[in-house]
Amino acid sequence: MAGWSAMAGMHDFVVPDEVAAQASAEELVAYGFPRVLARPHPDGGWLVMALDEGPYPVDTVGHRQIEAVSREAAAIARAHGGRPSGGSRFDVSRIAEHRTWTAPIEVTGTKARPPVPEVTVVPAPPLEPLALTPDFSGPATVKLTGLDDVPWADLKHAHGSADDVPDLLRELAGGTQEWNGVLDELFGDNLLHQGDCYEATAPALPFLTELIVADVVPARQRRDLYLWLMVAGGRRNDNLVGFAEFARDKGEPLQPGAWTEEVFRTVGDQVPVLLHRWDAEPQGIRFLLAVLAAQHPGHGVRAADRIAALAAELDGTQQGAYLRLALELVHGRGGRALALATEIVGWADRLEPEWLEAPGVPDEIKAAHVLAEGALSTIE
């Protein structure tokens, strides 16, 4: 959005047929959209596109206003058997281009824009730089026990056979000079490509724990390993929250994406081992340990006192707010956790208010998703 003067957008929905498309378009125009188009969708049904000329400010308030308008429009589409199907955001300078679009159904109205909701964004607490010292690491050999017992060639990742995974893990264990690149290739490109999980993802995760506990890499690199465990484990909740509306609108049971449940359980299996390192790790890693523990409260409750002490150390900071949320989660207090998550979403501009409203998702999962995503945003 850099360089945008103000924001406009297009809200897209898929409805069952032409009759629903015509009715949706007319109601959306009556609601306030100046122009609504509809055409057959290549995957079936009809695509309804509501032009929202705004303007909205290019900041957190504007982003949340246009998303709130989108949710109101989605309610109109649902009344006609429809569901949200994305859309776009663009600078107001491109409105003229979108006015030239044509479709079999075109409905225009006299209103300039839909009602703009009032959005309040409270100031965020300060972000505290968390220490990665005292640090420790030393020369040692990491055996990566059982690495060759995994049938990697029979498993798949984003680019096919996972037969390259053991070599990449060995490079990390050997202290390669290309540490960041190798780790990003292994997880960012192969095992968690674009946020998806694969059948080779879960089997690779325990070897990250082995690298951590061997104390052969410095704190910044250990933190990267903890981060990938956190990202991997968070895919299940991300799926549940992100696809909740889609599942409801399709009348389907809510379920996470392929392999994400296995990955979540595997990360949970690492938590007890990692929590034994609490006293040895610096503050910046203890923070991530607390977040990991909160995603798996059955194990994490054992660290409740330590999480509470760290929250007290960081009281009044963004990390302190996340730690208070973690504490509610490890104690299994889903309602209180969601209330704290709601407070956080009020000032954390990278977090989405609609996560808090995901239909059919338990409070503790919504709150845990806010915690994991918010904690990631604190890492420089």
C-alpha cells in the first residue's frame, strides 16, 4: 500500500445461480455499493462483485473499516445462499478502471458508498527488545538419531520426493555457513511451502528439537528453530480459523487441512523436552517457549508459574500482553483468553478482528491463533 493516497476495493461472493446473483446485486446496491456486477463462475454458480469506491484511509483504521464492510456484504450474499470469495484492494486512482468492467448482470445505484463502521484502534503498548544473551554454544556432533530410519524417499513435500530432507538437516547439524538459506529451503520452501503441511513435515520436526538440545548453535539460530516449530504447529489453528466461514457456508464440518493435525501433535510432543530448557535459555527464547506451551496446555500448564513470572517481568509491553494471554490458555480458561485476545486485536494492526468471530471455532483456538500470530509479529 506504499504510495497509495486512499483505498478502494472489490468484494467478491459466489452465489448458487443467476437468480441469486440478480437478487444479491440489487440488495448490495440498495445497501450502498455504487456498482455491482455478476457473471458465471468457472467452478459453478455465479460470481458477484461489489465495487467499493471508499475512500478509506491507508492505515489500520481504513483496513478494518473496509473489512467490516466486507463482512456486512457477506451477510447479504449469505441470505441468497452465497459465500465470500475474496476480492481486492487498490488505490482510489484505479476506480475509473474498475468502472469500465462489464458483466451479464450490472446493477448501479445512487449511493456513493455503503455505511462506514466506526473503528477504534487503541495505542499499542511498547515493543520490548528481548535479550538473546547470555548465549552459549559449542562444537559438538549432532547425531540426528533415527534420521536414516525415516523413509524420506517415500514421503512428499511441496516439490515432490522428500529425499533431500536428510541432507538439509545434516547441513544444519554440521553448522553450515549458509544456515539461514538452508533452514529457509527446508521449511519455507519444502515442508511449509505457502503455509501448507505435507506428509514429510511432521517427521522432520523432532530433528529441530535435537538440534536445539545439542547446544551446538547460538541463540539467534536456536530461536529460528523454535520459530519454525511454532509456525508449523500453528498451521492447524490457522486452518480452523481461516476456513471456518467457508465450512459454515458450504454446510460442511469444520476440519483442518491435510497433515496439519499430525504436525500439531508432533510439535506438542516436543514441548515437554523444550520446557526443560527454560532456565538455560535467554529471555527472547523463553518468550517463544511460553507461546509454544500455550498452544499445548496439557504440557504447558507445568510451566504456568514460569510464564507468570516472565509476564510480570514484561508487564506493560506487547510481549507482556501476549504472555498474559498464554497464561490463561495454559490454565484452560478459554473465555478469559478470548477476552484478552480481543484486547490485543484492538491495538495489533497485523491481527484480524474476524478471527475472533470464526463460527464454530472454540474460544481457546481463536485465542491461541491470535497469540501465535501476534507473537510472530514481535520478532525482528
